[in-house]
Amino acid sequence: MSRDHPENHNLLLESLGSASGRFIANNPKSLAQWEKASKVLPGGNTRTVLHYDPFPITIKSGNDRERHQ
């Protein structure tokens, strides 16, 4: 199989689109936070040299005890 074969490229694009769609569907709060932050901060964060596609994940806390109680 050739690395530059069109079917391989299309499969990669389809896989990426599928993964992106799942990420968006599974992280609605992060999307909402990013949309809110994007209104006042370039790129939606304080570090404009960073880019996360489709948006960065938002983490409330590094402590996950709430999930295990």
C-alpha cells in the first residue's frame, strides 16, 4: 500500500472527523467554557501560542475525590 494513496488519506480524514465529533459530544462543558473565554481572550486562553483543535478540555480540579464518593 502506498503512503500517499487517496483511500488512505480519506480514511485518515474520516477517522479524524469521527474522533473530533466524539470529543465535542463528550465534552460539552469544555466547549461552552471555551466559547465563553473566546469572547474575551484570543484563542480562548491566556497562552495564545497554544492551539487545541477543536477546543481545549477544561478541568475543574486536579482532585477527583468527588467522582469516587
